[in-house]
Amino acid sequence: MTKLLFILGMLCVTSVMTSPAWAQESRTPLGVQRPMPASPSARPTPAPAETPAQVVARAVAAHGAQWATGQIQSSVAAGRLTYFANGAPAATFDVTLLRKGDRQIQRIIKQQNAIVREGSDGSKHWLSAGGFSSPATRHVLDFLESQTVRSMQTLFRYQARAATLRDRGAAGNARVLETEDTGGRKTSYFIDTTTATITKLEFVTGQSKDPFSGRILPDVERYLFSDFRRVQGLLTPFKIERYINGLKAEEMQFTSVSYNASLKDDVFHP
């Protein structure tokens, strides 16, 4: 009998614990009382994401408002250029990089036996060495574009250039924005979510067949920016690394940079 009473008691307890809320209601002098469901814990409302225009505005503030106002007309940078092969440094030379506006550029590479010049006057792109000159080849042209019409400074003035701005979401700790200019060139910029600095830009230059898989893959140029320093109030990357299809091709490490230097247009001819 004692064992039977114990079992019946346990069944009653179990019934109360597992019965639905309406079965647990009780009558009181004030009427039928029903247990109230526990209120969920309050969740903070996530802050709305910045618009692409707001992200650019923060980047301009971080790098220097002079970029957006067009006050910076030219620059001269000097340092060392290292070429890479199979992921390892292959050769290093002194380099000078001259820029004027957003289309004129010349890179002077002081090699052992000759001075190599890569440049553009805004319409013609060229390569010269040893007194000979020819139109810029694909990889030279890609580099020239990365420093002119695809540079981070052109992002700051995307509205003045009538470029379309798109949000490409997040990649690690960076917000990715894409611009498409009136010529159809698309460039992606990676902007650090904390510092608002542009740490990388990349663009597709074409496509080719992968020799191992046989698949057609996009050819991608990628530039990484680091070693930021303040020069004349402007946050400036003193280190630029270049990757072609994921392989490191070259690295420029500057020792000096100056802005609004006096550069004549004839400097940007072969």
C-alpha cells in the first residue's frame, strides 16, 4: 500500500509539471488565475549599418579631407621596389613614383643596366628603357590604373567622377565597396571597420584557364596598403604590395612622400 501511494503521488507531480498552462489554472476569490508565461529577455536593437556613402565619408575623414576637395594636385614618392618570383624576393631597385591629377603618372625604376620608366599622360600609356619606348603592356597598364583611375583617391571623389557606388558587404574586419566608373571599370575597396582606412583594393583584369583544373577563372589584381604615416596632414601608405592572381609580384616601400610638388606635364611623356 505504501508503495502504491508513492507511485500515485509521483504521477500527480508529473502531471502538474507536464500539463499545459490551462490545466494549471486555479480558482481564487478573484476569479480564475492562470500562470503568466515568462517574458523573453530584452534583446538590444542592432545599430543600422552605415550606408556606402557614410563609409566613404568616414574613410575621407581618416585619410584627409584634402583628397575629396581636390586640393592635392600631385605627389612624389621615393623608396625601393622589390620584384618577387615564386613568393620570394628576386630583385630590388630604387624607385621614384610621380603623380599629377588622377591620370598622369610615371614610375622610374633605376635598374643596374638601364632606367625603366612606366607612365601615362592621361591618354597614352607607355613603357621605355634604354632610349626605346613602346605602348604599355597589360601588367604595366594594370599597375598604372591602380595608381590613377582606380586609386583610393578616386574613391574619395566618386561623386565628382560620376561613378556608381555599391555595397559588397563585409570581408573579415573590412567593409567592401565597389565603384563602377563611366568607362565600365569596376574596383573593390576594403575599408577597415574600426580605423576607416583603406587597406586593400582589387579589380578583375580578364580571365584565363587554370592549367590544373581547366576551369576559366578571373584574373585579379590586388594591392595591399600598410605602414600608414601622416604626411602634410594626409594618412599615407608607405608600403604597397601587389598580388596577381594570388601570387605576390612586387612590393614598394617608400622612405619619403611629398604632396603638391611642382611637376610639369612633359614629365609624363616617354
